[in-house]
Amino acid sequence: MSVSISGFSKLSKSEKMDWLTKTYFSNSKKALRVLRQYWNQDDKLQQLHDEFIENTISNFYLPFGVAPNFLINGKIHTIPMAIEESSVVAAASNAAKFWLKRGGFKTQVLSTTKIGQVHFMYHGSRKTLQKFFDVVKPQLLQDAKPITKNMEQRGGGITSIELRDKTADIAGYYQLHAAFETLDAMGANFINSCLEQFAKTFQKEAQHFSDFSEAEKNIQIVMSILSNYVPDCLVRAEVSCKVEDLNDNKNISGEEFAAKFIQAVNIAEVEPYRAVTHNKGIMNGIDAVVLATGNDFRAIEAGVHAFASKEGRYSSLSHAKVEDGVFTFWMEIPLALGTVGGLTGLHPLVKLALKLLQQPTAKELMQIVAVAGLAQNFAALRSLTTTGIQEGHMKMHLMNILNQFEATNEEKQLLTAHFKTHTVSHNAVGDAIKKLRVMSNGND
Ligand SMILES: CC(C)(COP(=O)([O-])OP(=O)([O-])OC[C@H]1O[C@@H](n2cnc3c(N)ncnc32)[C@H](O)[C@@H]1OP(=O)([O-])[O-])[C@@H](O)C(=O)NCCC(=O)NCCSC(=O)C[C@@](C)(O)CC(=O)[O-]
Ligand SMILES: NC(=O)C1=CN([C@@H]2O[C@H](COP(=O)(O)OP(=O)(O)OC[C@H]3O[C@@H](n4cnc5c(N)ncnc54)[C@H](O)[C@@H]3O)[C@@H](O)[C@H]2O)C=CC1
């Protein structure tokens, strides 16, 4: 079907739903019912959620779960997670429980610098441009003062601006490359506002710079935007224990477990096909907490994967070693997060998640999120190198398969018990449910 519409954004919510359901669904009443089913019953809350984005017609639920027992730098946390995939929360909880008895997670924020750039074109003398930049720099900072005043009072603001010559890549291409400290805000809007002001000042002042020829005054601003690549907004998370303490009755000694685990990490360090899946496992934990705390998971994803490629080849974000009988597993990861701004003060479940985390600062949240990623990676690698991933994952996924077969509560109970001792697969569940239904029909 190929249908276009002009002025859709101007329609009311019910007009939008009406057009959509009549245009795309043979049973428009049923489609409407589903959409309405996910509206918040409270009118005020419904409006709040509607107004987060544009053309809202319903709400998209994700489960909101928690993983308890995370010992981080000596303090226990229960971590909120919003995610659709079964076994992720169980895996995080499992790893938290494992490390609770082994000293817990240690974390450290290594840096908090964020970057933004004004990309512009200039075809003239590089020396004169540099001279102009040196002259105009105080004015750039001065004109941005109305935007930076409050941030500076809090201890943040613009920390540097430099002129970068990118003409080796594209003829005439230069940048104003600026660094920012945005404290508890992720900072996208703050940084973009500063950059757009830089661009205005830069262009305006160029008109009055007497060393420029008329042609050189014609600086063309291409765009002004923050970068989601934040290699200097970095947090480290680590676990370690004596090798013999890794033994956890999984029919494998601590030494064997450490050796296999390190092999698995080494493979992800050198083999991109494996590294992507390895890091996906880390992002299971990271994204879930990022979402639950109202942060921008696209920004985090883009930045993290760029960081994983920083050596020129996509590689593992985590690393492991044994030294002097001590197993250490760690990760350094860039995370530009906010605990103010964005949705953090608006979405009721985000507010609850932040309260659950005892109202963390952005730095504290960076550490909690990194831990969730490392824990997730530990749980996945532990399964992969011992039982295999499917045993635990499918155990958790069983309920989704049962729901696909529209199992009743009674069927769920019987089949959950059955699959405690049988391997879960889509086919096996299908066969078991068929058998059960034939038997119960026979009994009728
Ligand atoms: C699934 C488990 C945890 C089972 O592990 P288990 O040893 O069978 O669990 P258990 O029943 O003995 O319970 C032990 C603890 O695990 C947690 N746990 C256990 N069950 C639950 C549950 N229902 N709800 C909440 N928490 C649960 C919980 O902490 C529990 O302690 P308790 O609460 O009893 O004191 C384990 O096998 C595991 O960690 N597997 C890894 C699963 C995983 O990584 N899933 C992610 C999806 S797969 C993927 O996307 C990524 C991947 C794997 O491809 C990445 C990669 O390749 O690297
Ligand atoms: N490329 C990207 O990543 C882009 C992301 N965004 C979106 O921007 C939003 C985040 O932007 P923000 O500027 O962080 O949010 P925001 O625009 O809500 O601003 C947060 C403001 O909170 C104030 N504030 C109060 N207390 C503070 C404290 N302790 N520390 C720091 N600031 C404090 C500051 O004035 C700060 O500017 C997210 O929703 C994100 O999705 C927007 C454009 C691009």
C-alpha cells in the first residue's frame, strides 16, 4: 500500500488515529482498540506522554525490571532496567549476586569532557584565518555568556575552543572544535546552543576583520553540532578476585574458568564478528539502564561503538587477565549521561528510577551504567564458556514462547515444570503444548 497525506501533523490525535486505522487496517475498530489500550488512564499523564514526541497516538510499553545486589565501591544498589529481551535482567542479577560475595564492582570516572564542532568552509590564507581566530576567540566566549552563565556558576561551561584545519580531508574545510563540561546534564542542547552562537559571532566578526580579503570574509557555516563521540567522557568498571574464588560449583575449577573466560575475551579483542556480539551483550546492560533513567540510548550506542573501533578495528570493550593468581575483568567505556534535563525530570518512571538509585549525579550514574554493562558481559561469557548461552536464555525465554502459543495459566504451570528438566526450543515447546492439549481434549 502506498498512501501519502498532507497536513497529518495538524490533525487532532483522534483524527490521526482515524486516518491511520482506516487507511492501513482491514479491522480498523480492532486497531483503534489496541492503540487506546496503551493509553494512560490518567488524562494528565496521557498528555505528558503524548507530548514527549510528535504525532503520538499511543504508548509503547517496555518492561521495567530491577536487578538487586550490585555492590559498587562498597555500596549496594538495586539497578532499574527497561528492556524487552528475556534473560538480560536475570543475567545482570546473577552477576551481581556472584560478585557480591567477591568484593563487588570497583569504578572510577576517568574524564567528563564533551565535544562540539562548528563545521565551516573557508577558501583563503590559513595563516590569516588563524590570526582571525586568535582575535575573535574572546568574543566567541563573551557572546556565549548568556548561555554559559549558569553552567559556569555550577562549575562547568566551555573549557576550550580551537581552530582545526581539515583541508587535507576536504578542500576548504575547517572546524571550531570546542570542549565542554556539562556536569549533571548530558549537555546536547547546552552545547548546540553555544555552538550556534559561536557560528553567528564567527561569521559576523569576519565581516570586520581587516586582514581578510572580500572573498575571505565569506565564511560558510555548514553546521554546528555536538559530537556523540566522547572518548574523553570515560568511566572504568572492574571486578577482581583470587582465581580459586571463581569456582562456583559449575563443574569447572577457578583456573579452568579463568583460562576459558580470558580466551573468550581475547577472541573478542581480535575478531570483529565476535566483538560485535560480545559488545552487544555489554549494551544489553548499558541500554537497559540508560533507557530506565531517561537517557539518550542512540547517543550512547553511537559513541560506544565508535570507541570500540578507535584502534582502527572493531574490538572488545572489555578485557580480562590473571596476574599473581588474581583474576581481573574490566572495561573503560565512554558515557555522556544526564541526571538533569531531557526526560529525567518528566517521565514518572524515570523519576522513580533515579530515586531508586538515590538521586545520582551524572558521574555516579556513569559508574552504575558501566557496571550494568560489565555485569551483563560477565554473565553472558560465564554462560557461553560453561553451559552455553541457550540453557539460561531459553529458560527465561520460555514464557514468551508459551505466550506465542497462547498458553493458559494452567498450561504455563505444567510446561514450566516440564522444561525444568527438558531443553527449551520453539519446536519442543510447540510439541509439548500440542501433546498437552490432545491429552486434555481426550480427558473431556
Ligand atoms: C539466565 C541465567 C541468569 C540463569 O542462571 P542460573 O544459574 O540458572 O540461575 P539460578 O536459577 O540458579 O539463579 C541464580 C541467580 O540468577 C538470577 N536469576 C535467575 N533467574 C532469574 C529470574 N527468572 N529472574 C530474575 N533473576 C534471576 C538471580 O540473581 C538468581 O539469584 P536469586 O534471585 O535466586 O537469589 C544465566 O544462565 C545467565 O546469566 N545467562 C546469560 C544470559 C544472557 O546473557 N542473556 C542476554 C541475552 S543473550 C545476548 O543477547 C547476548 C550474548 C549472549 O549474545 C552476548 C555474547 O555473546 O557475549
Ligand atoms: N546528538 C545528540 O545526542 C542530541 C541529543 N539531544 C537531546 O538533548 C537532550 C539532552 O540535552 P541537555 O542539554 O542535557 O538537556 P536540557 O536541554 O534539558 O538541559 C539541561 C539543563 O539543565 C540545567 N541544569 C540544572 N542543574 C544542572 C546541573 N547540576 N548540571 C548541569 N546542568 C544543570 C542546565 O541549564 C542545562 O543546560 C536529550 O534529550 C537528548 O536526546 C538533542 C540534540 C542532539
